[in-house]
Amino acid sequence: MVASMEAVRRLMDLRHRGRAEDLPAVLAGAAPLLGAEAATVLLVDYAQEALHPLRGTTPERGDGSAVDGTPAGLAFTTARQQWDDGFLWLPLLHGAERLGVLEFQVKEYPSESARHDLEVIAALVAELIASRRFYGDAVEHTRRRLPMQLAAEIIWNQLPPLTFAVDGTMVTAVLEPCYDVGGDAFDYAANGDVLHVALFDTVGHGISASALTTLTLNTYRNARRSGLSLTDTYRSIDKWIRAQYPNAFVTALLAELDIPTGAYRRISAGHPAELLLRDGRSLPPFPTPNALPLGLGAMLGRPPTVIEHQLEAGDALVFYTDGITEARDAYGNLFGVEKLSEFLVGALREGAPAPETMRRLIRTIISYEEGELRDDATAAMLQWRRHP
């Protein structure tokens, strides 16, 4: 216990000094105090295909571990510890956000009390990564396996963490192509009993699309933080897009979920309807669209209609942009809503966690288009669980 507390103290010192890239050296020094020969931080890359040693790790470990088909990857995808031949992998979770895994090299499988200490260390390491990542570029250097285009840089810097959970309710999202996305974005916020969720698909691509997306995201946040209703939020974003980009538009889903009761409200602004999954099946879609795209709202001459629906415990809503359903295989066949529904139902029946379901979905879409997406593809899942 005394040795473990000394390891905690050394790591805690990084809260007030040091960078993310200093973490590997501190961990290496603390590993013997934890009964380990080595301790290594492995972070997931942007494409969520592999886990790579945090920059600053010595000696260099090569290309890391694949997410699919490795014990380290299984610890990441299931968020559960894995053991294999002298190595123990613990998930690095910042809240519900999956950062990667913490790898310990040990002589024997640790006792229950020792594993508990290691879990505390993993939680502390995740917090340190999340808090220190903005004071340098070590985390970004580790996660990027290709050059990131400027439009994508702008979008990623606007987004919240990919996964968030509160009182049993979870929202999780994916974006591709992760190094070149420009027109898609999502946002969420939990305020009191209300979870706000939005998905945006901007016309165009590149810098011009990312600039419009930036305006849209921040106008949405301004309206939300000003306490505006869904209808007035729509009006505010629509007004600003018309004023700043008179020849452009953005399709969107603007939604609110009352977390205690499951009451769901939404506006579809020219956007595909979200899928509602319940008890292993896909239910009929919501009416869509029920408003014109943002930037074109003045053409209708009346306020948008807010659609209301009562969710049941365990329901999942899946938002997506048309880059998902309009993906084409080598023969020109669309992926389509039916394949999307089948995939999601199958993944949930297998018991895949929501973040892992989204990861598998985007890998499936990329494979369907033979490795090269024709359009931005973004999806988000909202799972509601009634909190006792």
C-alpha cells in the first residue's frame, strides 16, 4: 500500500507541472512500486484502428497494437481488463470516453488488491492525459497516423469528446474521414435534467465547409446557453447562416431528451430521420424532414414543428449523415437505411457497447467503399436508460 501511494504521489505531481509527454518516464519509474516491470500508455489513433505508445515512451515500441484481434484491443473495445502471458491491460477511460489502454508487464497475475491499485493508477493516468493534453502536442502526435488537413483540424477542435454518459444515458459519435472531414459535426450538453444533442451536415467540403460548420456549431451553443427553445434555436442558427453565408445551407437534427422521463423532442431540418431501436428491432422512422435546412428557413414562412416522442427504457436513437447511407460499393449499390438498421440491430444483439457499435459501423462503411469515403460520414447513438 505504501509503495502504491508513492506511485500515486509521483503521478499527482504532474498535475501541477510537466507535460503529457513526461508521463511515460514517470510511469516507468513508478512501475516497480506497483509490482510491475514496465508500464506503458497506449492511445487509440483517430481512426480507432490501433493503439500506440504515448510520445515520450522509451524504448520505442514500434507501431503498437491493433484494436481488432489483440488483448490490448479487447481491453479497449470492451472497457474491461485483459490478461495474457505476463501482460495486463486496463482501459483508460476519461468518464465514458475511451482514450486507450494502460499496459503493465508483470511476472504473475496480480492479486485482487493489487489489481484494484492498478485500476486506481489507470484512472489517474486517464485524468492526467485528459488534463495535460492541451499543454503540448504529444497526445496529438501519438493519435495522428496521417497528416490532418486544415479543415479537419478546425472541426476536431470544435467537437466535444466522442462519448459521454450521465445517469445511465449515453451519447457517442464517430466521424470519417477523420483526417479530412470538413462538413459534418455533432454536439451535446447535459444541463440539469435535459440532454441536448445535435448533428449537422454542411453543404460543401474543405475550408469553406468547415468555416460554415464552425459558425453553425457556435450559434447552436450560444442559443442553447441562452436558454432558447428548440424552435428559437433553429431560428437563431438559420438567421446567422443566411446573414453570413446567403448561398449555403446546413441540414441538422436538433434534439432534447428529458433524462428522468425519456421524453424526446426534435426538429429535423432537412436531415435524414434518426433510427429508433427497441428490443432488438428497428421501429418506423420519425417524420422527416419537418423543417427546411438551416439557412433556408425563411422560405417556409412559419416556425418549424417540434416532434415529440416518449422513449422506453433501453431505447437507442441513431443519428447519421447521408455519407453513411449513401456509401456505395464497387458496383454502385448504396449502403442504405436497411443495411444500416440491420447492422445496428445485430451489433446491439451481440451486446456491443454503444461506442464500440459506432466504431464498428464506421469501419464497415469504410470497407463498403473499399477504403475511401466519397463523403463525410458521421453517426451518433443516444441510449436512454431509466435512472433509479
